[in-house]
Amino acid sequence: MHHHASDFPRNTQGPERTVLTIGTFDGVHAGHRAVLRQLKEVAARHQASTTLLSFHPHPRVVLDPDHHGLKLLNTLDERQYLLASTGLDHLVLHPFTHELSHMSPMDYAKSLLADAIRPVAVVIGDDHRFGRHRSGNFDTLKTLGKAFGFEVEALDAHRVNEVRVSSTKVRDALREGHVAEANTWLGSPYPTSGTVVHGHARGRELGFPTANLDIKDPLKLLPAEGVYAVWCQTPDGSWLPGMANVGRRPTLHRDSEASVEVHVIGGRGDWYEKTLHVRWMHWMRGEVKFESPESLKRALAQDRDRVLSLLGSSAHPPF
């Protein structure tokens, strides 16, 4: 990953030949993968590598820091991993600033594209907007490309639209707890990672010890509150089935904010201050306030049995 457009690789003959697209690609869902397939096809014609130009922080966070209301499907690490898995050659994560947002379309195209990355071609949607007040459009970029020496090709809208998916659709599905539907659109199970921190140890007292996860990125979207069947990767690299709770734990004590805790079935490690990776597979039930710890314990036993039934007896997750 390159943290500035000017970091794009060069050799003694000049910059690497590359074909560029631009976007956030949050979730790296089926629609994004269709874009990247076309990017590879154009790059093959030009005998060039593939590059995605994206921005960090997210523009909405910079332009409206107090009211952006933004939740993202991926952390930077997750997005980088998912993009690499598609075969993308280069990810340029350029800093988004107020100064950048005020650039004219010409200055934007010159400084980021012509002077820094120097693509031989740019593949972009015909609804793409860029520059101050989003005043630049596809035709603007095509004209600037002729001046600066790169081609501009429109994305195949039919190819992208036929998958009928967007990051917004995936977010909406997760907010409703429909993780299986979201996973279908994403092409892989929705990921969350967190550091294991100390909790109240109430689960251990009930015979179901849980790992309480500290999710570092405040923009990371969590699924709806409830109980889920999940796969967990423990710090030693093993994948084990688990049941995860997103919520406020109303039976034993009600938290003011939703938290994530995971009971890893068959896990016995001391994972404090280490990272657990969770893949959300199935919503099982909403969070319930039980009459007593004993009734909660019985429900947890039923949840465990259902997790094992949903995930099957395989020693490895199906992804």
C-alpha cells in the first residue's frame, strides 16, 4: 500500500505503467469485484499493472467531523487484505484534506494523476465526480486525459449493475442482522477483529467464558444486536466455532453501549491483549433479558448446540 500518490513506484525509466480506478471500495463486494475485473482487462490490453486510488480519512469525516454519521464495512487492514486477495497490484491511500477538497478538477487531475501516478488509462464510472464542489465529471476527465496523456474509459455499467449490490445494501442488511444475506453480496463472511479485554467474568461463572472484544476503529459497523453463530480465529491461527453476542447484556447488568463478546467453543487460551478475528455467519436470536442466571445458562447451552448445527462438524471454516 502507498500512503501518498507521490509514493507510486518508479524505476530508472520512469513510473510503472498502470491502469487506474478511483473509489472507496468499502466492503470489496461483488460490484467492486466486477469493477476490478474490468480494470484487469484494460490493464492487460495496455500491458500494465492495476491501481486503485482511494482516500483516508474518509472525505465525510474530514468535511463534517461532528455529524458525518459514517459507519464502514471495513477497517483499513481489512480493506487492504480483501483488495490484495482480488489480485489488485497497487492500493494508493492518499490523505484527504480540506485543501484537496478545494482543488479544481484540473489541479486534481494534474497533481494526483498526471504528476504522481501517471496512469496510461483511467477506468471510471460515467457518474464519477471530482474536484471542488464535485464539479468535475466523466467528460471533464476525458478532456483532461487528452491534455495530460492518459486514456479514460467508462466502466461497463451493465456488468456492475447486474450484481445488484452496493455498500449501502450490505450495511442495511447488517443493521437488520441479516448477515447471511450480507455475506452473499460480499462474497465472503463479514469480518470483525478486536483485542480481548477484561470483562465482568459473568460468562465464566455460568460455564460459558467469553472473550470481550475492544473494537479499535470507531467507524467499524457491527451487525444488529443479537446472538450469532460465528467462526473465530484465535491468536494461534486456529479457526473455531463460536457464539457471539452484540448487545448490552441485560440479564446480569445492562451496559450503556453495545459491546461484542464471543464464546469460542473448544477454546481454552489466555487471549488477553491479543487479537481475535470473527467471521459472522448466522443470526440466531435477539438479545433477551432472562428471569435468572439459570435460565440464561440454559439458553446459552441451546445457543451452543445450534451453532454447532449451523456451522457443521467441519474442523475448518468454509472460506
